[in-house]
Amino acid sequence: MQTEIGIKPRNSAEVARSLNRLLADEHVLYIKTRNAHWNVEGPDFLTIHRFFEEQYKQLEEIIDEVAERIRTIGHYAEGTLEGFLKDTHLTEDTRESNDSLSFMRTLLQDHESIILNLREHIERYEEEWKDQGTADFATGLMKTHEKMAWMLRAHLK
């Protein structure tokens, strides 16, 4: 059954492609944050272990919301690791050190990359693809990532 919510099919397809790329980025960032949670070492271990847990739980919610937005506009959410790695703008994490500051720098860069990507697409969702709902949704996600990035940045000062 076709979704009839006032968005032209070609526009909703573009929005879904964009959101699936975002979904891939969110999954990669989630895995990198879980990795940091599991593998962080140092004198600040317990505090930072808990901090990373808070962040990956937020990312779990974001992932579900992005996938549900894709379904809401009548398309299917990507659900494979192969697809995520093909679509993501981010890179997998390789490191020599498991200290909290190294993890935080990497995660901060990824949050900032997602923020820039969201900011770039908000106007397209609304103006070009005539999807105000996704523009509003993306604005909310951008604010969440901005706050998460701020939390990471505050640790690095």
C-alpha cells in the first residue's frame, strides 16, 4: 500500500536515501561509543565508562527514531552491517590507546560530522523535497548531537 502523506514519491525516496545514510552514521557512531564504553582504561575509568553508557543509550534511541521516520514516509530502513558500512560518512575506529581523551576526540569528530550533515540537509528536506516533518525531525536530532558533542568537548578542555 502506498503512503499518502503529501510528499511526492520521488521526494520521499530522496528523503529515505538521506535518512538511510544518517541511519548508517548513527549505527557506526553507536558501535564506536559502545567500543569506548567497553575498552576505556585509565584513572577515570568508572566515570567515563558510565558517561559512554549514557551516550550509547541516547544513540540507541536515535537509531530507532531514524528507522521509524524512514518507515513513516513509506520506505524501508537499512538493516545490515554491510549496508551501513557502504552508506556511512564515518570511518571505523582503529586505535593504539584506550584512554578516555583519545576516545572522546574520535567520538566528538563523528558527532560534529553528523551535525554538519544534518545542518546541510534540513533546508533540502523542507524546501527541495517538501517534507517539513523530516526537516523538524532532523532539527531535533541536530540539537541532540550538538548537546552530546558539547558534553564530549567539555571533557577535552
